[in-house]
Amino acid sequence: MQKIQKAEFAAEKWDKKKIVLTILVAAALIIGGLQLKSYVLGENTWGEVSQAPESSSGDVKGLNLTPTPTISIPSAQEIGQGLGQNINSIKQEINTINVADLATSSPQVKKILDDIKALPSYPASQAKEICLNFCSGL
């Protein structure tokens, strides 16, 4: 019988210096990240409890406590009431608009009104043609 030859694999060697260096760099990055977090957020992340010194008399003079501002979000009913009031004010403004002022504000409308006002000054045959031309243009 023939001997079965075993394939020889190169034994992997771990470089201890690289492993130790990687662990040290990772630990330094983690500690640096925690320090940066505590610096940015202003919190103590190492578990130390900071307490204000207590006075023996129980009274703290000169302490001015102001209430914290609160933000209130309007309810749907309040928004609906506000919109209803706005719609009513818009309706009132629309009712007070003078139609003649609105009609004469446009140069095109002014020209048409001037042409209609000038119709009686034309002879009857010419006025009829002008009316037909005018109405066909609408």
C-alpha cells in the first residue's frame, strides 16, 4: 500500500505585537470617544454623582426659580375656529369690493368698456358691424 501523504498547511503565526497594538489603539479610541461625549453633552459618564452642597439652615437665599417655558400645540378645534374666522373676514372683504372698480382695473376691460360707450356715436350700420365683430371676438 502506498502511503497517503498529508497536505501540509503553513501554520499561521500570530504576531503578538500587532495584536497588543490593535487592542491598545481600540481602547484609546473608546476612551477618547467617551471623553468627547462627556465634553460635548456635559454629562458625567463615569458614574460619579454630582450633588449640590446642602446648606445647614435649609434656606437658600438668592435662589430665583423661574418656571420653565412650556410649548403648547393648538388643538384641531382651535385651528378650525381660527380658519372659520379667517374665512368669514375674507367673505366680508369680498362683499365690500366694488365691481366697477374691479372691472376697470384691467386695461383690456377698460378698452372693451370704452368701445361699448363709443357705440352710440357711430352710424347705425357701422355700429351693427362693430357689435357683431365685438361679440364674435368674445
